Amino acid sequence: MKVKLLSVLILFTSQFSFSQTIKGKVVFNNYAIPSVEVINATTKTLTVSDSNGEFSINAKTSDILVFVSKEHQVKKITISPTLFTKNQLVVELILKAEELNEVLITNIPSIKLGTDLKWEQSKLQQYALEKKANTPKVLGVNMGGIDNGINFMQIGGLLAKLFQKEKEPKKKIVPTISFKDFVKKNCNEDYFIKTLQLKPDQIELFLQFCEADPKSKIVVANNNTLSTMDFLFIKNEEFKKLAATKK
């Protein structure tokens, strides 16, 4: 009896001692993530998740798998039998913090331009002094300027640009491709059916529903996979609620 029990234990441990095909799925908030690079850092092999987020790769216990995605943080796991659920490895990724462009906001006093040159000059001088006073100084370092000095050419150019920007009309976003064509180019039919849970005959109507939203033009102009998926998820919920009310 002891011999049989020992044989079973040896057989169980040996299954994870040799390289075998590991099947898994990469997700974020229960949504499948396609095109994720799955790298076995131990054996130096690589595969990519499909449109449903699924992948398969040869690995064994203690092998290190690394998951790399453009919009998500890199994740590293060590293979062990406890990671598997129903013989499948489910890997949850985390979104990267989206980098924002630096925005510089400068409080510029209102200056009325008129024929009184002395009045204009005094206002410009006051503005320059206030700006100089608010600029932090570093002790022991020459900042390359003259204390309380005034650069009228620089200030005049700054004001000219300010008034010119106020007069310029805001440019409208005009995408070079329609929203439907953009989405069809980046998402296959499986994405709509399996991920968004739409019926095949609903896909075209759903895209028309999305395209009617003015935000769809911004999505096309940004050409960002993450913002496109977020927009489709939101519109999918609105679309299903609308369809439910019409039944």
C-alpha cells in the first residue's frame, strides 16, 4: 500500500517537473487582452496572445513567465500548480498610468494697449517686476539675468502672441478615416462577438450608433488602442440598454 502511495506522489510531482504546454488567458477587468507577448524567461521562448487573450507556451514548474503589453504594466510570475484554475492559467494585468503632456499656466495681468506710451511702459515695468519677484532664486548660482531688469522686447513679443492666440479660431478635429473603417481595421469580428457579446447582425448597427457620437471623431484622431476600447465598452453598454427598451 505504501509503495502504491509513493508511486502516485512521484507521478504527480513529475508532471510538473518536465516541460509541458501551459494554456492560459490574459485579461484586464475580465476583458481579454490581445497581442500580449508571453515570454518564458527561463527557456527564452516567446508567444503572443490571440484576439481572445488566450495563449499556450511550453513551461514547467519554477519557470518564469513575463507578460509584456503596450498599454499595461509588465507582469512576472513563477509557474506552480497553485496558479492554475480548471487547468488554465488566468493572468490579470494592470493598466499603465497614462502620461499627460506638461501644461504650463502663466497668470498674465490684463494690459490695455492705447496711445499713452508712458502708461503702457509703467504697466509693462510693473509686470516685469512682479514676475521677477515671483521667480525662485538659488543661492550661490548666477541665474544669468539682472535683478529688477526689464526685457521689453521679450514681454512685447509675449503679449503679441497672447492676443494673436485669442483671435485664432479653434481648429476642428477632422479625422482622415471614418470611425467604422477605423474600428474594422483594428478589431476583428471575434472581438465584437466574444468580447462585446454582440450578435453578427448587430455589429453594423452598433458601429453606426457609435459613429453618431461626436466623441468618435476624437477617438479616431487620437489613434490610441486603449481609448478606443474604453469608448467601445461605454457605447456597448448604452447600445444594449437602448436595445432592451425597444423590446
